Amino acid sequence: MVTLSYEERQRNESKRKGERAEDVARWYFRLNGFLSIPGFVVHLDKSRAHIARDGTPHFARTEADLMGVRFVGSREMINGRDIKDDPTLTALATGRDMQALFILVEVKAGICKMNGPWTSRDSRNMQRVIRRLGLARDEREVEDIASAMYTEGRYQDDFYTLQYICVGAEKSLELKTAFPKVIQIDWRDIGKFLAERLGAFPEKLPDGHVHEQWPEFGRKFGKWFVSKRPSDDVINKASEAVERYVRDGNLF
């Protein structure tokens, strides 16, 4: 039997917390109509690998925890009623000719934070993402969009919006000061949204096969919500439940 050191156990637990945080974020954006790619890897422009200090070759520059797109006409209906998505997100892309909202999401189990590879102009990672998303017609536009993202964490023209979003347990005042246009979403925001969504549309609650097809966090939160409602304090309780799930994998 292999006995792990305290440091190894801490690293493993931190990794599991991070994975659960990403589960929460993916479910939140999925319910808001985003088509997403988790763990989007940005590769080198050349085939030559970067050699790490330990001699290990690496072909990837960095990765985004989640990249997604929501088309502005996205709607979901149930029993003839429009389901309302989170206005924090829908307000990010407005305009007569606006077609889509692209998001680059960083997820943390702790305080919200932008990773260095996405703020370093010298790394040129943002340019690689912009080319893959197809937002620019030529390299001049690639550089213009990248400059806006490095400076503000947001780009918008008449047709598309590219928005950097940080998700975590707590919003960062330092990040808000440095990048006021970067959107920060914490567990309270997500818990409030989930509680209001399920409260307004009980048809979405556990009902057999459809619910069982949800991912693990979705199933667990649906069952938790059924066990707690009705309650005047359900929004606060929902936020606490999301935080518990990230911390130790249980909502109860």
C-alpha cells in the first residue's frame, strides 16, 4: 500500500477542488445556453517543444479552463414559457447586428484570478485563441483584438463579443481595479441563479431519466434543491451548498 506524503495529499485535494469548481462553472454556463469546450489547449506555433527545467518536453503553451459561445438568439422554452438566462451574461453582447458572445473562462476554487499566460503580451497566447475562434479577417485585426483583451479583458465590435470571465469562491478587488471590464462570478452568484431558475421552472427538477442524464453536479444540486424548498432563505442556502460542493464534494 502506497502512503502519500502530506504535500501529495494536499496537492491531490487541491486538484479535486479545482475539478469540482470547473464542474460548477460548466453547469452554470450550460444552463445559460453556452456551447463549450472545457480545457481548451493553446499549442505552440512550431513543432519544437519547450523543454522544462526537469527536461520534459512540452508542446502546449497554456489552456483555458473553459471556452464557450452563446449565440444572441439562443432561447429555451418549457411548457410555452421562455426560460430566462442570467442577465449578467446576456447583457454582455447587445446590438442590432450582434451575432455571438465568446467567452474565455478561468475557474478557481479560491479567489478569482487571471492566469499569467492570458495577461502576458509577450506570450501571444491570446492571438492564437483569436485565430482559432475566427474573429479576425487578417493579422492586423488579430493584433487589434488581442490588444483589447490584454488591456481590458474584453473586445466587442458590431458582430461579436469576446469576454474574459473569472469564476471562483470570492471576487477580487485587485482584479476589479486592474481589469474593471473582466466579469467576476462567485459561488453566491451561481447559487442564486440556480435557485431562481429551479424555483421559477420546477419542470426542470428531478423527474427521472432526464435528470439522471445531467452531469454529477447538476444531479446533486437538483436533489438538494428538492429537499430544501420551499424556504425564504433558499438563495443563501443554495450559495452555501455550492461552496460545500467545491470544498468537499457534498451539498448537504
